[in-house]
Amino acid sequence: MLFAPTLLLVAIALGDPTVGGPPVDTELARTLLSDLGIRFSADYGKHFSVISDSADQSANIMRTADDVYQRVIEFAGRLELSTTRPGKKMTVVFFSKWEDYRRSGAASGFSVNENAPGFFDHKSGVCYGYDYANSSLMREKRAVLKTARAKFDADRDAGTLNSLTEEQIGQRLAAIVQMTNALFEHESLINQTVIRHELAHQSLANLGIQTPRMKDLRWLCEGLATQFESVSGINANRLADFRDIDWSDPKLTVRTLITDSKLLGPGAEQPSVGYAAAWGLVHYLINEKPREFAAFVRLFQQLPPDGTSPAESDKAAFEKCFGKPDAKFQLTWLEYMSALK
């Protein structure tokens, strides 16, 4: 059910517009809809409120959000992690246009990147995203594709293609089809990967699995979120990036990964390397050391012990649960990862 800003009060008066699930965060929805303007409306599901200027995208985001949330619940159940169910529906704002997304990011204090179309605002609890298909890069690629199609049609109409063999004509057509498919696959991959990643942060945080005490453990926070980027099976894109990592580089070891937050996030020299390494480490720990990993997460679901700095307690917690992050640990981890398919 869709509600424009002017109808929001009606929806509030009627109560939760869906059957089951927590109530809508009406104050937040009212504020967002008022700020965003009349092009935006809200779609309410069991666990999420999706505010968007595209009905088609809103429905897709709702399905994706529900899928990610359910997978996080299943993950927590498998590891017997305690969860706290959200008191209100989680809110997602999705934009069709980059400029709207950029302005919203700036208002939230985020310096957003056009090629990374999503972020989770821990302060407000809102997940933001925009349609990567409308990025400058994708518009440029579509323009190139349009030109190639127009050139083929013009050559056909002018009879220029008559001088070519059927095989040569087929090759030109195949190249255009390949460009079309590659463009669609790239758009879908970026939209899916980024929005699922940010929705995972949102669900993990709202369920009490990713806690404020983990804020300095970039490898853990990002490694957890990357577990939910793929729709099913292993995260093939992160696995491919992982296999490209040069582990002879002393700047990247299991020890630096868990102690140097600069390897991930804003300002990272090679963010794809950091994220792939974090994904690989968390994937390994979840599957090979599930009890130890659950115990490690539980430590950070609790308040920090008095008299210890976060850095000291974080390092001690890792060694307590998994042992020393030394060359032997790294060798065992990399051997496990090399066998993944």
C-alpha cells in the first residue's frame, strides 16, 4: 500500500498498514516524506518501510530487504546468537536519481560515491540507496551502446552490410548483444551487492548482532555484511577478489586485517582487497570455527570491561576465541580458502 506525504496522517490514524510486524516509525516517516517532497511515497511491509520515488524499485527493495532480514535471522539461529527484535519497522530510502541521493547523503554527514550506491546511517538507523543504472558511468555506457546500435541500423539501411559476409554481420550483432548483456549484468550486480550489503548492516544492527562496540572492528562489521551480498551460495565476487590478493605483501596479513581499520572503509588504498579479505576471514571463522565465532560476537554484544581500552580488549578477545593471528593461523586460513569453489 502506498501513501503520499499528505496521506501519511491517515495511515497513522488507521494504525500499522500491514498485518503483523512492528509498528511504523511514524515520526521518522513523516519527517523523511516532508523533506523529500511529493515525488516520494512510502511502502510498508512486515519489517520495513521503504520510501522511494519509484514504485517498481520500492517493491524490489522491499523483497530484497525481507530476504536479507530473514537470512540474518537464520544466521543468528544457526550460531545461537541472541537477538533483539526491532521495536519499529526499519526504514529504507531509495532514490532514482544520483543528485537526490547525494544531497541526502550530505545532509546525513556522508560523502557518498556515485559508484557505491548505498550506505547505512547508524545514527538514524536509515538505509539509503540509489539506482546505479542512472549513474554517470552507466549513462555513458548506454550512450556508447546506443551509438553502436544506430550505426548498425544505418549501415543496414544504406546497404553497407551487403559487402559483409553473414559471419561478419553476425559478429557485429553478437558484439552489440554482448555489450547489452554485460551492461545489464554490471548494473544488476552493483545494485544488488551494495544494497544487500547496507541492508545487512541495518538488520544486523537492529537485531543487536552488530553493536556500537564493534565500530572499530572494521573487519568484523564489513566481513559480516559481505556474507549477505549474494542471493544464494558462496559470494563468488568476493571470492574472486580474494584469490587476486597478494598475500606476500606485509601490509596485509591476518594480524593487520584485524588491527588496522584503515584497510577498509573511507580512505582505504585498495578497498576491494580489504573487503575481500574481511569477507574471507569471517566466512572461514563462521564455517570452521562457529562456536568460537559465536563466543567472539557475544563478547561484543556486552558492555566493554572497565579499565581496558577498546584496542586492548579487541585484540585480547580475538586471541581468546581463535588463538594468535600469526603465520600458522594465516596458513590454515588461506589453505581453507584455496579449496573453496
